[in-house]
Amino acid sequence: MTGTGTAASVTAASHQRLSLVRAFGPIVLTAAAVALVPLRYGDSRAAMGVAVTGVLFATYAVAFNVIFGSTGQLFLCVGALAGVGGFMSAILGDRAGLPLLLSIAVAALISCALGAGFSWLVVHRSLDVIFTGIVTLAFSLGFSNLVLGQSNWTGGENGLSVATGSNSLLRDQIPPFYAMLGLLVLYLVIYRLLQLSHIGWAFKALRDDEVAAELAGVNVARYRIYAGTIGSAMLGIAGAVWAHSEGFIGVTTYSFGNVDVRVLVMLAFGGIGTLLGPVLGAATFTVLDEFLISFAQLRVVLYGVVIIVLFLGFQRGVIPALQGVIDRVRRAGRHRTRA
């Protein structure tokens, strides 16, 4: 009996380790691969700036994936929520004299509260995807006008120089990249932990069929507010870190056209509701942006053509398409084995 119990314990432990590897292994491998970028481009400030921007947009896409990919709430204010984090952190640090980390934390709490408020509104007004997008888009456009109008605080059209953090490693050439990468890894771990928890089960039920989820006892209102709160806090932190590492922010830094459109395209291309879809989408379109710079005025046309071709080839996103191919290969292998 003792030997049998010991064998069962060993088997259970090995299964648990294997589950952890499967759950978090992709994150470790992705982080290791991205961490090698400075080895190739670390000598170029311009190239490292592009790399940092790419990782920043990956963090935006992961945060948006928590909100939209998990519960179907189309928040078209990704840039605005990040901008609230960026501008508030800069103002709190420069004007109120708060320490760097405290100013980021307070700014993130404000973004978090706004996101929770939007989700509460969506739930209690029973807004569908389209109306949710309209309401949040109105906030996004209003935020841009607020930044332009409150020039004493935000710099208006001239932008705002951010002094807080100027003496930190965030203003060096390579450290900002690893700071953003660390934030991205943290977001991916949080996303995976959510997937593995009861919250992730509720998110999946909501995404698949909201009515069936409600009938199964899922508190739709609660879990939508969870998603809006968590995702908005992520956006606020990322926007604040970017403000302090860049040292200058303006109305276009967090504008709808510069942030939301790109994040939506990146997430849709990589795969909505997948772990690494946001990272793949951000990497692909960051490289594509740089490649098309040399085409000058034809850049926008070529960018549109490439997007159309990519989305026609991967209608559900690249990650789901690859998973489908792998599943078909496995099924074919099993049929051959049986035969």
C-alpha cells in the first residue's frame, strides 16, 4: 500500500510539473527570445527605441486582450486609459513631487477606476459590443480634447516634458527595453493565472455564450467588471512607464489612431483570446512598420494591402490557425497508429 501511495504521489507530482511547464513554458521561451534583441541592436539608439515601442504595444495588446478577448467588451479607449496613466503619473511626479513608483501606482489606480466604471456602465445599461465601442470611443476623443485644452497641465499641442525619472535607468539606452519586457512578462503571467483560475473559466464561458454562462450561474456583471478593472490597470501602468522612460508625451502619444487602431489590428492578427497572440501581433506589425518606412508615400497603401492579405490568410488569427494545423496533424497521426 505504501509503495502504491508513493508511486501515485510521484506520478501526481510529475503531472503537476508537466502542467506548469505547459502553462508557463511559452512565456519563458518568449521572454528569453525577446531578451536577445539588445545583443543585436543594442548599439543603435534608434533601433532600441523601435524595440521598446514594440514591447510597449505588446503590453497594450495583452491588457486589451484581458478586456476584449476575455469578456467581449470593446474598449476603444486603450490609448486614453494609457494616457491617463502617463499624464497623471507625469503631473503627480513633476508637480506634486511624488516618487516615481508612487506616481505610477496612483496613476494606474485612476485608470483602473475608469475602466471599472466603464464596465459597470456596460453591464448595468446592457450595452452590446457596438454601443460599448461608441461610448469608449467618445471618451477617447474627449480625452484628446482635454489634453489639448488643459495646456497648463498637459502642455497642449506642444506636449509635456517629463522630469520625473530623468535620473533613473529608464532614460538609458537598453534598460527601458528590459523594464518594458519585465512588464510584458508580468502581464503574460497574470493573463495565464487568470486563465487557470475560476475567473478564467468564467471568462471563457462569457466569451463562448453569455446567456448559457448566466444560466450556469456565472455572475456576468462581476466578471466583466473584473476584466475591465484588471485590463485598465495594466494600461495605466504601461502608459505611465512609457511616459517616464520616453521623457516626453503629447496628445498623439496616446491618440486613438496611434494606439487603439494598431492594438486592435495586432490582437486580431495574433489571435484574440490567446496567450501569445498579442506578442506575435506586436512583433509582426512593429517589423512591418519599419520595413515600409522606406516606401514613403506608398507606405499607407502597402500597409493596407499587407493587412488585407494577412487577415485573408489568417481569419481567426495566426495562433488559432497554427493550433488548428497542429490538431489536424495529431489526429492524422492517431489514425495512422490505429491503422
